[in-house]
Amino acid sequence: MTHADLNVDTLGITQIKSPLNLTLFPQGSSFGFVEKHDRVIFDASLENYKRCLKAGETPLSFEKAGPHRHLYFDPSKTKAAIVTCGGLCPGLNNVIRSIINELHYRYQVTSIIGIQYGYEGFINEYHHPVIELTPERVDNIHLLGGTILGSSRGEQDVVRIVDKLVELNVNILFCIGGDGTLHGAHAIYEEITRRNLKISVSGIPKTIDNDINLIDKSFGFETAFTIAHDIIRSAHNEAVGA
């Protein structure tokens, strides 16, 4: 792995001032905004630190997550799309709801659509219409299981997926799913890059295994663990009672 592998490509110069109002310190620095130089060490172990120090190397690092002072897209003219793929996982509706509320209330993005039944939703022959997503529509979906967008498995034609993104005039695509879904998201990004299109792709990892490095707890893990714990305890009590 190299430093280039951990860089996040951008669409161009960011010139639109963020609508977020975060705390500013007297010297002009912010509490909340992420600067370009903010990084997070990939391997924070003492062993790696000593190795890099001895070799005179800069350790591998990620860009720090968080809001930036300036944006590429004008929120008032931005259209976002959300798709969920693969197996179901506790918390999917929470993630959908959070994305919509964040975009709508904090960034003032008013055009948000949902792609139904995974990547199938981009392929016209499946006849899955897109749905408009608003804060009102998703107000209580966190109380429901599964995903209101539906899901599916299997590969779809990346060229046709990007064709549909262009047809729908989508600027930002949020892909929520596991390993296969995010491999698909990367393939979409590569096709977008090949065409030199101005479309951003964001992957949101979905796993109940809690096996994502540097993340304390992936969404869905606690619910899945609790339910599994209750089932195992019930089975044990029944076995003891028998």
C-alpha cells in the first residue's frame, strides 16, 4: 500500500462556501471544519511509529473525515441519490434517514432521490422507478426493519448505471452496502472518471461483523449482537429446562 492508495480524488477546485455555521476561534481556525492537511494515521501502533522514525518515512495516513469550508457543488443546485445493496442489516433505514436530514437541513439540498432494489434500480428493464426522498417521507423509517429502498444482489452493467446517473442528472451518489457493493461503487467511480464526468461517489460500509479497521462500531452490529445473544440465551435456557 502507498500514500496514493489512501488519497481521495476530487472533482476540482472547491469554491462554494459551506452553509454550515461552525464555531470559529479568534485566530480564524475552526472547531469542526476539516483542513486539507488534517490526516489520521493508518497504523497508529508504536511499532509502526518507530519503524517510520528510523527509516525517516512519513507514515501512511487517511484524510480526516468531516465538513470542509468550501464545497464543489452548489447545494441549491445539487441532486443526490441513495442506493442500498446486498443483504439486509439493522440500521439501514437510520442511515438513509440521517443522510437525507443532513443534506436537507444542514446543507439545504432539496433534490434527493432513492434508487430502488440496489443496482438493479439503474437498469430500465427492471422497471424500478426512482422515489423522491424528503425529511417528511423518512421521518419514522428508523422504526422499521430492512430498507425502504429495497435491495438486491449481483452485478449490473456499470456503463448503463453511469448512463442512468447522467440521465437523472445526479451529482452525488451514496452507495450503502458491503464488500461487493463498494467494489461496485468503485467500478462506477472508474467509469465516471473515464468519461470525465462531474459526479461524486460516496461509499457507506455495511457490516454486522464490526470488522472495519479504525471504526469502533459499525452500524447494525449492536442490534445483531443483542438479538443473537437473546436467541442463544433462550436456546440455552430451553436446553437446561429440558
